[in-house]
Amino acid sequence: MSATIIDGKQLAQKKGEMIKTALERLKTQGITPGLAVMLVGEDPASETYVRNKQRACERMGIHSRLIRLPTTATEQHLLDHVVQLNEDPHIDGILVQLPLPVHISTETVIRAISPEKDVDCFHPLNVGKMILGETGFLPCTPHGILVMLKEIGVTLSGKHVVVVGRSHIVGKPVGQLLLNEDATVTYCHSRTENLSSFTKQADILIVAVGRANLITEADVKEGAIVIDVGMNRVNNKLVGDVEFASVRDKAAFLTPVPGGVGPMTITMLLENTVYAATKARA
Ligand code: GUN
């Protein structure tokens, strides 16, 4: 079997058209949604992510503002910016790019963001609402994965989803979103013994660890759906956590890296920004 490759770029463009329609409607009411992105330090990966987010905003006609702070910035300095942005009527979404330098508490900074402007869905209040299945922001990468799965028409109810990775950004929330869709969810992580025995049971395997080629053909059930969230630079080439060439021959569906989950994450961020502006101003 050769897997159908899920084209995240194409799906992101399709969703982008729907976002554009919502933006045009807002424009007739004199509303231009605004996203503020805070970048502390000069981590090259973060620089790339932030640049991609800004470009996407520009393409769509969403106002974007970049606030750059040096690695030496204090936590208070960052918090002062957050407070200002919380009160700024032109800013609907606030995103603090992670990771932050070690002397700054990520928890404190995230809690300072107004839950109404928390387009990453990192604030504990929004995480709680998401777990309870209440209406509100959904986290960008997990939501992008859910949209992809719905696009290929898979029934999620009763399916065994195995999530490898338990980060607050991807692993934990994607499992919760799929649990809300009535999937049976197993979490695996760095301390899991005999990882392969779990991954081989997955109807849907989601890998978000950050280790190149962690999952090979031997770890995958024939006909599984494999979602690769990894973004690893190997010999200056971007690769995922899944060994694409071998898994492609065993899976039914597979996301590529790049061009899979990545573009969907950005599209969901734009959607959250439009949602925030609509809720606050329309
Ligand atoms: N760092 C890596 N992924 C993300 C993300 O989705 N949001 C933020 N704020 N930082 C990140």
C-alpha cells in the first residue's frame, strides 16, 4: 500500500479562503483584526515561526505587530507589554512565542494574557474550557490536526488514537480534542516502556516528540493514519518524527514534513484571531 499524502498546504489554503470571507465581512463593519506577536531573544527556529505567522497575517489583511525583546529582558518588562496589549483595542490576539529564556516564567506570562486574546489557547481558563468541550478558542496545532482528520473523512468515534508526546502545546491537548470526538486515546511519552507495542495498535498515530525518524515502518499498523508533528533539522533539511519513506508504504494516510501540519497551525491561528475580533468587536 502507498499512503495518501495529506496536503496540509492545500487544505490550509482552502480554509484560508473561508477566513478571507469572514475578514471581508468584518471589514464592512470597519474592523481589521490585529495580532501581536512577542519574540524574546534570537532563537532561529522561533524567528522562522514568527516570520511565517507575520507573513500569513499580511497575506490575509490581518494587522500584525511584532514586539521584539532582547534575551536579557526581564519578566516584568514582558508583563508590562502584555498588560498594554490586553488594553489595546486594535489588538485582538496576543501570542508570546515559546520557548522563553529560562529566567522568565512561561506560566506567569501566559496567565497574564487576557483569556479573550489568548489565540494560542494556552491560558489555563481556555485549556479548561477546551477539555470540557465548551465553545471558545482551540489550540492551533491540535485543531489543525482535527481539521485534517475530518477532511479525509475518518470516523473518529471509537478509533484508537495513540499520541506520542505530552507537551502542553501539542500532545496533551490533541488527545483531549480527540477524546471529545469519542476516540479512545492512549498517551505515550519519553518514559513509556516498549513504545512500539502501543504505536502498533493505533488506528490514528500522532507523533509530536521532536526526534527525527523516531517512528519507522515497524512501529505502524498496516492501514493506519499517521500524523507527523515533528520539525527537525537534519543536515539542513527539515524532517519529521516519522521515517517518511518506509511508513508511506504501510500507512493509509500520512502527513509530510514540511507541508503537513505546519501550514494548518498557522491557519488555525488566523482563525482564532478572527474569532477573537468577531467576539470582541462585531
Ligand atoms: N513555540 C512552538 N510552537 C508554538 C506555538 O504554537 N505557539 C507559541 N506561542 N509558541 C510556540
